[in-house]
Amino acid sequence: MSRRQVLLSETVAKAKYLVRATLRNRTGGGARGVLCGVFLPERLTDPIKLHFQPTPKQATAVDFARFAAADSPELSFRATTRAGGRRIRFSADRLWCSNIGSGHHNGIPFVTDFTGEPTDFHIIHFGLTSGSRPGGTFFLTPNILINTAMTIMRSYTGGVKVRRVCIPRFSLRNGLRLTFTEHFRYREGERGETISFSELVAEFRVARTTLDISALSEELDNFLLLTSLATRHRCICLGWTYTNSSGDLVEHYRRDFVIPKEKKISTNDTLIDIAVFPKFIRAAYRRFCRFAEKDQFRSAVYPLVSDADKTTEMSYFSLFSALESALLFADRTFHLFPRGEQRLHERWRLFQAKYAVDLSDLWPIVDKTRGITLVQLRNKVAHGEYLNPAQTLALLYAREHLRWTVERVILSLLGWSVSHSKVSSGFLGHMHPYNNWQHARAAF
């Protein structure tokens, strides 16, 4: 008996994979056999989209499953299909779905398609390889300091030859050896042309047969945090692919965070010069691995690498949060402050007594002998005081000084000399906010 044919919508018909999915909420309610088109990202930073074409009964069941648990409207996703004679399994623990339209039009009942975006998406291609040594690839967002320079030679025949000029490598604390390179990918343009582009990856091999990919990715995230600090721009791992000891090819896409926007960054914009970056990242990573309060340290770094699209005021508050986080990290690590001490002036004095970070050339944080301090300026902005044009310009200068202050503090916590960075007085000397901050300060 032949199966009933299904008329696919135009969108679902273009999907890379067509599956029958099971959608469930936390209590087990949901729908089975929902027709779904799976669209994997063409570029690593693109979203993963699942386009569903439900029956009226399935649409009702999905809607009920979503709203039955008001505190957790996300669903889980499971599906299995076959391609090339091999089984492929798809899964996502958290799927956020769009609303399903339903009703009657001229007496005809209807339901609309709906879409879903998973926070993580997992694919297993069973038995795709055999006898291969376990290993794989981490997918990363761009980072200018990870130097994967190469030469590309294009032939009149259409052939392309790529030769690596530089192959950076790094060993994580758990022994995993990473090799950074660029993988070239292709997509079809609007006019049918083929467009090629490259994306940063970290390749790896493991000697053991079992692979704890979660532990490996956690160590990679620590490395990328410090790389982001050095670049002044977030670099994150978007997922991975690897072969396991059973010969299965596993793909995993991470989408449980905000993906950094593409941004052209010059080597002049970084905190650490590209020439000394290899030495910095090894020294900083060794120090970071000894930290007990890693999460608190991350809280101090995140505002430094994630404020590109913020207003001046919001960026200023965010940087103060980074400074407070750095002081809290130092206290939890070295017990610097008396119990219950909340005054920033006193905590800053005790911090400087241990680290003696040289800030004599920057806008003072708490010393008000010659004018308004960075703390007082924060309070003015927080209380909504009007700033005239001259004061607004001074706030821009103050934000840069606050950033340089926090960066010097972070580098000191990592045991890296400020003189070997781009917040040294020698490097900052050519910048207008550095040379004219005292004049700007007089606006208040």
C-alpha cells in the first residue's frame, strides 16, 4: 500500500533535509510526525532554521504543548531520517517556535507553517567513517590575532591552490593540541554564481578512543576568552564536528549566546600586538588555569569585549561593572578587603596596595584633588544630569580612560606587563583622549 503523498510548501521543498519530527515539552506533551525542513547554516554565523508544515491536529497539539507550561514554552526536537543508505539523527533540547496561525477563510479551515530556532542542534551520521582516529574541528568566529596567513593561487581553469604560510598551534590544559587554519566554503549567489569564503577553525586529534567533547569545548572557551581580551572583540566557538570511535560523524551547533557581529578590526585596534600575542596567550592561559574564581574573572572581561554597539553612557556603566568585577575577583582570590567593606575608595586603595597598577597618567578613579573623578562622573550620568556638548565630549574621553584603567587592571591580574601592551603610556601617547583629558576634565 503506497503512502499518501504530501504537497510541500515552497520553503520546505528547498530544505537540505526533510524529516518527520517529534516535538515535546518538559511534561511529555506534544506532537509526533510533524513534517519539517532542516536548514543548516551556509555561514557559521547564520541561524539554524527548522520550517514545520503541520496538519491541523498537529498544530493544535504543538500549541497546547507550548503553552501548557507557561514558565517553559520551549520544546524539544527529535527526528531520524536516512540518506545514502545511512541513518541520520537530529536533536535539540530547546527549540523556540514562532506562533502558528489558524482559522477559517471563506468557510475553509486552515493552519499556517511555523518555524523554530534551536539553542543547540545535534546531528549524528551513523557509520559514515570506519577505522579513523577520533578527531574533529571546532568552528570559531574571526580573530585577527590568530594568524592563519595563506597564499591563494587561482588558475584560468577555475582551479584554486592554497598554501599555508603560518600554522598556529596551541595545547590546552587537558592536553588537546589545536591547529588553527581556515576552511573554505562555497555558496550560490543571487545570479547563480559560486561564492567562496573562508572561516576560522581549530582542528584536533585525540589518541584515546573516548572523547569528552564538552570538557574539550570548555577549555577552548577559556582560551578564546583570553584571545578576545587581547583582540578587544569577542571570539567564540559556534560548534564542532568530530568522528567518534564507532565511525559516526557528529555535528553540533551552539546558538545559546549572542553571536558577535562581524567587524573589521585592524591590528592597531588590539590590546596585544600580534607579534607578542603567542607569548601573551601562553602566559595568560597558564595564569588563568590556576584561578579558582574563573567565572568572576570572566565577568570582568566580558564588558571589555562586548560593548561595540552600546551608547557612551551604557558603555561607561558596563566598564565600571567590569572594574567592580575585577576588584571582587581579587578579593575572593586574595582576601584583600575587610569583611563587609563596600566603599569603592577603600577597596581601590587596598587593591593598589597589592598590585600597584600605574595609573598616574590616566583620569583618576577616586582622587578628586584636581577635578571630577571617574566615579563622580558615573554618578552624574546615573542621576540623569544634563551634559552640555563640552561635557559630553569629556564623557567620551573618560570612557576611554576607564577602559584603559580596567585593561591595565586585568593585565596585572594575569601577570602580564602593561608595557608590553597597547595601554602603555608609550603607545597611548599618540591618542587625543590621552593627551587632552585634563582640558576635557575642566568642563565639569
